[in-house]
Amino acid sequence: MQDFAQEFTTAMTLILTGDSELWAIVLLSLQVSVMAVLIAAVIGMPLGAALAVARFPARRLVIVLLNALMGLPPVVVGLLVYLVLSRSGPLGVLQLLYTPTAMIVAQVVLVMPIIAALTRQTVETLDAEYAEQLRSLGVSRLASVPTLLWDGRIALATALLAGFGRAIAEVGAVIIVGGNINHVTRVMTTTIALETSKGNLALALALGVILIGMAISVTGLVSLLSLRQEGEAMRHA
């Protein structure tokens, strides 16, 4: 118990004194995850919105497939991205393996289905509510997508936060495609795994505290946005 208290004290000291190695790892983690979420949003939001308003024979099948992709095993995603980016893979010529870019690609694959699926649910609900009004104004289903996305911006912000939570906590895929190289691709989750195995609990604990703080912050923001959305819904009722 005394050893744990000492390690925890050292961990808090690393955080409070602004240890350069610690915060470099945190900064890289944020850069990779934020970029991955932004790219996933650019792809996933229009895709989810279009799927919500479009009508075609295989629509239900596509929705089921999209929902299934939300549960993709991270290590499988990491393996697939590794095969694509490896020297013998179709994109091997780009030499992206074991770089932050490869980690971003893996996180985009993991996060995009989550954002797309949540966007579809939000836009489909709004489309059911405003469909008659929009059609009466001569707005087609696809043309109504920007309006519906804007109206559902609070719920969509929640989807982005959910995607960020998935990305920042990811370890399996990023360690496969990033290689956990010091000062290059070492992020919070991979560092925690490595330093724990080495017995360097202080650094692992410090990163764990920061990661938990981020998780709590994201959860808090999601709750606040949900309350705000409920408040706006009550005012419009």
C-alpha cells in the first residue's frame, strides 16, 4: 500500500510539474484522436445523413451493416490497416506504417461507423418530424440534409464526443500500425501498457489519471449537451 501511495504521489508530481515526456505523449494522443474524429466526421456525417433520408431497396441492410461496424474489434482493424499500409500492401509505397498518420487512419476506420450511425439516427428522427414541411417548400430529401444536420447540431456534437472517447482510449489498433515508437507514435494508451509491463507505474498512473480525466470530461459534456437538447425540445413543444 505504501509503494502504491509513493507511485501515485510521483505520478501527481509528474502531472503538476509539467513533465515534458508526459505531456508530449498527451499532446500526440490528442493530435491523433482529434484529427481522426474530424476526418471521420467529414466522411461519416454526410454518409449517415444521406442514409437517413434516402430510400433504396437495400437501405435496411446497409443500416444493419453500419450498426455492426460500430463494434469492429480494434485489433482486427489494426491488422487490416497494417496489411494495407505495409511494404507489400496496396499503399505501401506511401511509407505510412509506424507513423502518426497510420494511427489516424486506424482510428478513422473505428470512429467513422459510430459517427455515421449516430448521425443517421438523429437525422432520421428530424426528417420524420420536418418531412412534410420541407416537401411543401419544394426541398428534396437530399437537399434537406444540410438543414437537418444544422438542426441536429447538439445531438451531432454528442456523436463527435462519443467518437473522440472511442479514439482516445484505443490501444489495440494503434499499437499495431504505430509500433509504439518513443517520441514518434507513443500515445497514452500504448505507453500505459508498456510502462506497466516495465514496472514504471508512476508514468503509467500519471497517464491513467489524465485519461480518466478526459473520459469524465467527455461524459460530462455529453450529459450537458443532452440536457440542453431536452431543454430546447421542451421549449419548441
